Amino acid sequence: MRVDTQVGIVGAGPAGLLLSHLLHLSGIESVVLELRSRDYCERRVRAGVLEQGTVDLLTECGVGDRMRREGLVHRGIELRFGGRGHRIDFPTLTGGRAITVYGQQEVVKDLIAARLAAGGRIMFEADDVSVHDIQTDRPHVRFLHGGEPMELQCRLLAGCDGFHGVCREAIPAEALSIYERVYPFAWFGVLAQTPPPSAELIYAAHERGFALYSMRSPEISRLYLQVAPDEEAVNWPDTRIWRELHRRLGEEAGERLKEGTILEKGVTGMRSFIAEPMQYGRLYLAGDAAHIVPPTGAKGLNLAVADVGVLARAMAKYFKSGGEDLLRAYSATCLRRVWRAEHFSWWMTSMLHRFPAHDGFQHRLQRSELEYVIGSRAAATSLAENYVGLPFDW
Ligand code: FAD
Ligand code: PHB
């Protein structure tokens, strides 16, 4: 069966869903193809920190009501090292900006609900997706739906299918430059039924490895521990998780961290990755399909949102007037922000983690960097303005 639309979108993560929603607001039709089920997409626990610009965009486009009711506005973070916590105050350092803690799966739920309420088409459980003729004006996508072969014909294609998707792979290797770093550690993430022991996130640099204390609600905590890159969750019984969190988060936060039920565990590898340019012919990559950051800077989801903000505007101009200038500039426009976030995420990761190959010299450099960030207003301002996010038109 053949389906026709203006924009074909592969992937129903935050990037694909928000793009579909923004296009709809500009009167442009799209179809979203998603490998997984709706239930799976709505339950996938990932990022939790929304920059001010992300919050503003979601609010402006009408999907921010629940986020504004249930999201937790944070005006600072704590950096913890040498047994002490040091607060970075965002509003003072950034002219009043802040972040909102609201789970990625909640953003995904809100976007799916908005698309379906507006009659939007999301085809879940689309198998064997492949993209074709991307260098022509008639790109199309082939896939199986309920075992039936289908073809989606479109004018423009958006590859929002994450790091392991098929869209980036469809671009000839010689047309892409890849920049990559794989870090010698992973994050072991835990979702736990326990009230936040601290009102704000704690990033802890410890000689046993990095730890992060975050949250999802007044009852649910999100906790991370630096582990070996090949670590498996089965090696972490609950008692080991709590012991390690108490040690690394230090006495103060550790003492207040109550050992509730662990609801979910998982290990995430850490890498930096950028594919340039983020477009080829009529295919435009957005979000994790084009770039990955290590989660230490909390930038992955925010970059995906910023990309599709730029892409939706460019596609709207193309369909309204045939003007292609914004589409042509898409990759260059996004990459400036992407590389800033890549640098910030790499810097936070390098400053806070224990690297297996580091010696005393490097440990002391890390410590010096941390002392500088908490001791110098200029250094603290640099961390704060990157963390809350640079303006979308930066
Ligand atoms: P995704 O959210 O990856 O969405 C891509 C969608 O495409 C998915 O729904 C996928 O099922 C679908 N798809 C994939 N292949 C196909 C195909 N062949 N056909 C059709 N559909 C396909 N960031 C943080 O800031 N903090 C974190 O703690 C954090 N944790 C993470 C944990 C994990 C395991 C991962 C993978 C990422 C994490 N991130 C984190 C990064 C953040 O979640 C991503 O940057 C964000 O999800 C990017 O959104 P996206 O829409 O570009 O991609
Ligand atoms: C999260 O809440 O999942 C989270 C918070 C901050 C990060 C990464 C993840 O840097």
C-alpha cells in the first residue's frame, strides 16, 4: 500500500514527534514511522533536564501544560568533591534563567497525545524501514506494517531515528564526516521509589567514580553511578547500589538518601559523536541520529528539540514559498549549537569522572578545575550559562 504526505519522519522520539507537531501548526502534513510500540516509547526512561529554551518552545507550541504543572523548576545544581558540596546558582549567574526537571518519557507522552488529538498519523511498530531516492525530489520510505509492505511517498524526509537508526546509514559514507570519542566508562542508571534527599541535582566527583543524584518527582529519584564500560546491571544487587551511592554522594546527601524500592536499572555507554553535514539531498537528520553527547551536561534531549525547531521553520518556508535558503543552511545553523554542547558535555565529563588511565597529575588538574569553577564567578558563569542553555538563536 502507498501513503502520500509532505514530510516523512522516521522515529517517534522527542525529535520526530515535536517536528511533526510543529509542522502541523504550520499547516504541513507529516507521517511518523516508529519501530517500537506506543507503550514502549512512553515508558523509555532517559533524560530529565529541560533547558529554559526547551521549556519555552514546548510551552509556545501548546504542549507545555502538564510540564508546567508537574515539572520541577531548579535554580541551581550542587558540585560535590572533597567531601563538600558547592552550589552553582543559575539565576544570579545567567540573568534569571533556570532548568526544569521533567522526564523525557513525559515529554514523549504529551507529544503523542497532542499529535493523535489533532488527527496526526504515527505508525507504531513499523518494521524493516528503509529510505530511498533521498537525492531526488521524490524520496520515499519502504517498511512493513502489520506484516504488509508499505511505501511512504514524500517531498522531504526527516531522519529522527536516533543513534542506531537507518537514516544516517542511507547517506553515502563519502558524503559524511564523522567525529567521535568513546569514553572508558559507562553510567549505571537507577530509578528508585525514594523522596529526593536534596532539592537540587548533585554532581559528585569521587575517587571511586562519578555519581549523580537527580529526580523525577517528589517521590521518585533518578541516580547514576560511573561504572566500567562493559558493566552489566545483574552485577548490581540493590544493597551494592545503595552502598556505592552513599559512599560517592558523601555523608551529607548519602545520609539523607532513603533506600526505597529500585524500579529500574540500566547501563548506558558514553560517547561523543557528530555526523557532518546533518543533511543530504532531501534527507535531514535531527537529534541523536546526527549527534550524541555524554549525558553529563544533560544536553541530548535539548539538542534534539533545538534541531527540530530550526528544521520546522526551514520546512515551513519551503512549503509556503518554495524558498530553500533555510533548508540549505539547516546543518550549518544547527552545528554551531551542537558543537558548543559537545564541548560542554565533554568538559563536564572530563572534569567529573575518574579515568582509568589518569595519574596523580591529572587528578590534581581535575581538582584544580573544580576549585576554579566554584571559586571564580567567571568560571561558574561559564558552567551556568551552558547548563541552562544558550538562546536558540545563539
Ligand atoms: P530517540 O529518543 O532515540 O528517538 C529515536 C526514535 O527512533 C526511537 O523511538 C526509536 O525507537 C526510533 N527508531 C530507531 N530506529 C528506527 C527504525 N529503523 N525505524 C523506525 N524507528 C526507529 N540524555 C540526557 O540528557 N540524560 C540522560 O540521562 C540520558 N540517558 C539516555 C539513555 C539512553 C539509553 C539513551 C539511548 C540516551 C540517553 N540520553 C540521555 C540522550 C537523550 O535521551 C537523547 O538525546 C534523546 O532521546 C534524543 O531524542 P531523539 O528523538 O533524537 O532520539
Ligand atoms: C536525569 O535526570 O536523568 C539526568 C540529569 C542530569 C544529567 C543527566 C541525566 O546530566
